[in-house]
Amino acid sequence: MKHLFNNKRYHTFNFHLKKTFGLKVYKVAVDAGFTCPNRDGTKGKSGCIYCNEKGSGAEYIKNGLPLEEQIVHGINLIKRRYKAKKFIIYFQPFSNTYASLSYLRKIYDVALSFDDVLGISIGTRPDCLNEDVIDIIEEYSKRTYLWLEIGLQSIHNKTLKLIRRGHTYQDFLKAYYRVKKRNIRTCFHVIIGLPGESKEEILQTAKEVARLEPEGIKIHSLYIEKGTVLEKMFKKNPFKVFDMEEYIRILVDFLELLPYKVIIQRVIGESNKNKLVAPDWILKKQEVMKKIDQEFLLRGSWQGKKYNSAENKKPF
């Protein structure tokens, strides 16, 4: 049975990029020296409980190097590894709209000055998106291929408080609706397996994401790294962490509830074995990816199967 998503039963980012540009495009993550209001004392100093001192950045990022050198390093590394030709610069660690407007223009312009760069992706928080910042993001979204990635993690305020996000779900909605009015391509970040959340609560987040219909979503599996507040919590009062099979089942449940037009940029978190506390299966990405495909096939299912909309017809 031929499937809409190139033999996948969910709408992968790779499929979207190939369809958009006609070739495989790779992200190059960089650290542009940002912080966030949850670290600089505005709302907190220790960050979210799962965040380490470097933020959530790719291992190959050369922190401290000038932005241009980071981009050259990342592009060369990925060219050697994957024979890649075209790239999207991903402003990843911390909140990449949390600076002066002049600085935002400067770094976005640097990223777009490279011939092999097709666009940019900007990771941030909902409380770092005032109207002036959104004006700039809208301007760049009209000039280039752009994603604005906004941390949501959960729709449940009790969870957001526990993980020390420093904002509520209502704050997220206000920011998202401001962005949505500008027709900016938006990706939500969600974590499956946050402490204290039931399966029903996780799937409530899925249903709400489906209602909001962002262009994309990144789904992270909860993992615990050394040096985080989450590690201290886990060691003091161990809490339930999904095993691989449990995670795959609930992930597929989650994807079944999303419209198939929503682009799935990620389905599992990634960590380094030297930093990881738990769970160990996070390090087995390829095995997890294979088993996700198998779970869809076993169910005879696909992304959007349980999304209730007349427009959400079977995509194959």
C-alpha cells in the first residue's frame, strides 16, 4: 500500500523538506549566546527542571565560537557525514528571540548570508514573543523559509508549574494566536512522560495541539540528564519513566490524534551516554524509530486516524 508520506505512516520533516525543496535538507544547530527569562533572574535562575547548563543543544555545537565559525563548522561536519548540500540554520539553545531587535536582525542576517542556507529555525518561549519581536519574525518569514519553534511541553498548568516553565498554558495561547495572525510557520515542542502526567492528560495535550493546528510539532520523550534539577528530583523521590514499549504505544496514540497535515519534526529526544541518567533506551534511536513504524503497521493505523475532521481523509 503506497503511503502519502513516502512509506511512513506519519508526516515526517524529511518528507516535507524533500517535497518543498526537491532534495534532502539538513538542520545545522548553533548557539547564538542567548539566555532565557527562566535563567537570568527575570522569572528564575535554574531554568526548567530538565534543562542543563548549556540548554538543549546538539552535541556538535561549538559554544563560544563566533556565529559564522559555528555555521561553517556545522555545515562542514554534516556535509562530511551525510554528503548534504543544503541547510537550515537552527538557533537552538535557550530562547532565541530574547535579545535586542538589532541583535536579532544581526544573527538572522549572518545565518542567511551563506549560499547553501535555505532558511532558519528559531527556538524560543511564549513569553519571549512580544509584538516587536513578532514583527521581525514576520519580516524574515516573508524573505526566507522560516520556522518559529515555541516550547509548550504540556497544556496542564500543574505540570508547567512543576517543571518550572515560568508561564501558563494561557500565556502560550496568547503568544501563539499573535504569531498565527501573521501566518508564521510554527512548530510546538511537547514532552511525553513528564512527572505526574497520566496517559489521559498526555492525550489531552495531543487533542489540544490538534485543535490549534500548528504547521509542525516536535515530540520529545522525557529523559533525565546529569546536573539538572530533574536528576535531583529523580534521585530523591524516583518517579515513573516510560520504558521503550510504553513510550512507543503512547506516541502512536498521540500521533493518531493529530491532523495528518501537521509535520512531525521529532518523535524522540536525544542525549549523550555520558550525560544520561535514565532511561537507557533513549540511546537506541534507530531501534525506536523502527519500532514506531512497526506499531503503526501492527495497528493498521496512521497519523490522524482518530482526528475527527471531514478534511482529514485517509492519506493513502
